[in-house]
Amino acid sequence: MKIRLEYIWLDGYKPEPNLRSKIKVVDTLPKEISDIPAWGFDGSSTMQAEGFSSDCYLKPVRMYRKGNTNLVYVLCEVLDKDNQSHETNDRSKLGEEDYDFWIGFEQEYFIRSAHNKDVLGFEKGGTVDPQGKYYCGVGGQIVGRELSDEHLDYCLDLGINVEGTNAEVALGQWEYQIFSKGKLGAADDLWMSRYILHKLAEKRGYSIELHPKPILIGEWNGSGLHTNFSNKKMREDGGESYFKSIFNAFETRKELHIENYGSDNHLRLTGKFETQSIDKFSWGVSDRGASIRVPKSVGETWKGYLEDRRPSSNANPYKVINVIYDALTFADQLNTTIHAMYDDVDTSKIREQFSGIISNEELLGEYRED
């Protein structure tokens, strides 16, 4: 049986990359990712090389097989002509996998009736009901369900852990949720699920719209990539002071986070339609108008996860996870340092722990000045 290996990668377009793919036909079904060969492509056609030196290479990093078929999807990192990580390779910047870091993405998207055409349901003719009856709705006002349902089934067949789907607040808008243990696995699965969504829409003549605010006229919600996250300490130890260290760390880095949370996000983060203004930072228990929502159960026990509601629907999950993971690392250091200053502990052990990284004084200085 001939095997189809569908290589998938991210190009070099800005502000957000596009998904690309091509197919290699082989005779043997790969059992491990190491069984799949690297492959080359023309980087001058993807904004990743110049024409006079156009070779780039695909490094397989994860594979997805659809049931018992002969089709294997191969997610790849991009290497440059010297077989080094390409400057556009944001996945490689995440470092080693961390299975204690758990991520849940809520991917919102609109469906267009065709490429560069109206959002599904807004085609000319007839009237459109105002926003209000679409969220988790059912009936003649709902459009696009067949695509959402097929996408769910397809992702589950690939082993992608989609935990649910629903019609969203605006007409022609849908959402699905993905959960994964591990920062690399979570981002890989999201990109793969996006790829499948685009292909299924293509089959119908539709187009997937990931812009955070495609409908600017009227009272319509935008689309986000709400990101739920936790590390082992948040889930098992917790504590109000630790969570407040996290909030402080996120607030001091709010500009950096926004830079990595997707383009045109200012059109969505206005302080309306369940968002906080893009130039502000806030957190609140059960508050969907805050930058960081603290689930009600977490606000009662101070153990569990948090939801960052700022990432836009077009955000690159590799970048989103990178800044969140770094902020949590800083929060851990900040929390430990504060306890070293105010609790009856042996501060020499704290100095040993952070030897070669940053001193207590430098850490607090960074926090005050950031």
C-alpha cells in the first residue's frame, strides 16, 4: 500500500504565518517520527529565503494518522540552508517539552461564504437577526454547523484532544476547545486543527476567517484564542500570594504579551464585548471583561488554572505559550523571593537556588522597573 505523507509547515509571512503543505508518496508506513525523512522546499516562495539561495528544509516533529488509512500528516519545523533553525521557526524557541504545563485553547473563528466574501449568514438578501440568539443556539438562524461537526470528528480521528465545540456569540462564528499536557504538544495540536479546518472549508468552497474583528459595522463580537493554563505549582500548591505574584508578573509584561497575542487585536480589545481594553491589565474572579479571568472555583481555593482572554483568534500559539511560560517562571522567582524577605526562612538556600540566574535584589529591581 502506498503511503501519503502530507508535510505541513508555517511560512515566513508577517504579521502571522500561513500554513503550507505538500505530499510525498512512500512505500512504508512510518511507526515513529524518526522514520519520516526530512524534505526540502523553495523558501523564496514562502518568504523564508532569497531566490539566489532558496533551499529550506522541513524537519518532521510530530505525526498524525487518520484512523487506519494510508494518510499521515507530518507537522514540521523549518530549517535554513545550513540545517539550522530558521528565524521564523517559533516552535524551536519554546525549548524542551514540559508535560507539567497544561494548556487549553479556545479557538474562535468565523466562516466566510467564499474567499474574501461575506461571513456566512451575511450574504446579500434577507435580514440578519441581531446578536443574542446565536451563542450555543440551534435553529434556522445557525449556519456552519456541518463544518464544525465534521471538523470535530476529523480531529478526534487524528488523536487531537478536542474537548468540545459550540456556536459562538456572532452569526457565522464557531469555537472549539483543545486541551493538552505539554507546551509543544498543545501548540502543535492547535496548528494541526487549524490546518484541518482550512482544508475542510476549502472542500466546501468556504474560507476560514481568523481575523479578530472581521465585522466592524454593528454590534458583533470579535474572535479570540482564550488560553487556559496551569503549572504543577498552581494546581497542587497554589495559594493566594502565589497567584497574585502571577498577576503582578503578567501586568509588568502586558506590552510584551500584547505584542505576541496576534495582529489587529486593538480592534477586538476595546473594553466592550467581553474584553478588557488593550492598554489596560486587570484580573477578576469569574470576570469575562478582565484580562485574566480567575475561575470561580480557583478564586475560592486558590488552586487550579487561569484564563488569559487577550490572545486573538489569529495568534501564533508558539508565541502565546512562550510569553506565558516565561511570565510564570518570573512569578515563581518573585514569589520565592518575597517569602525569603518576609518569612522565617534560610535565605542562603534561596541564593543557592538562583545562583547564576539573578539575585533577590536584582529580581525585585526588575519587578519594580519593568
